[in-house]
Amino acid sequence: MSGGEVAGILVAVFWAILVSFLAVALARLAQTLKATTKLVADVTDQAVPLLADASAAVRSAQTQIDRVDAIASDVQEVTSNASALSTTVASTFGGPLVKVAAFGYGVRRAIAGQRPENVPAKAPRRTVIVGRTVPSARRGKRNNRGNNREEGL
């Protein structure tokens, strides 16, 4: 055998080994692509119902938000009505109630100040303290010390 034939055989063996390695790699790549295709199909099969559930949840949430919005607007209306009612009640009954209370107070003062006709009214006494006079109305507000002084005079 000549050197060219040996080189040709070596190149042929090298190409055969290279082709076999490439065939194995392609086979494994094909299996990986099949597994990936199956995985994508499974994810798609599971994702469609999940998306449908998510869509239903979003619709339900939107319905609940619409209800809450309606309730909030009703509460706002009730609040404004209650405010108007309290203003009306205060303006309708507030003035007359103050007048009735003032009248009752005046009547009580008048009755408390009324004396029987057979009892003579006492003349107000004035007390002299260090050269000046103190009205009798202020005398009742003194403490006992002032009364003791008065007795000593």
C-alpha cells in the first residue's frame, strides 16, 4: 500500500467517525425538539383554561367594582341628604327651642324672685370695710373669714 492509499483510508475513517458523531448529535437534537414540542403543546393545553379562568376572574372583579361604585354613590347621596335634613331640622327647631328655653329660664327667675305679699322685703345691708362700701350682692360670695370680721364690728 502506498502512502496515498493509507492517507485516503485514514480520511475515510475520520469522515465515517465524524458522520456517526453528527448522526448521534442530530438524533439527540431531534429527541430534544420532540420533547420541546410536546412541552409547548402541554403548556398551551394548560394555559388556555388558565387564561379563561383569569378572564372570568377579571370580569367578576369588574362586576364587583361596579357594585362598589354604585354603593359608594348611594352612600354619598344618603350623606348629602342627611346633611340637608340636619340643616333643615336645625333651622326649623333650633330657633324656637332656644326661645322656649329662654322663656322657661325667665319664668323660673321670675318665680324664684317672687315673694309672698305678707312678708316685707328686707332692705339691703351695706357693710363698711376700710372706708368703702360693698354691695350686699357681693356679701354672699365672701368666705367665713369676712363674715367673722363683720361680726366683730
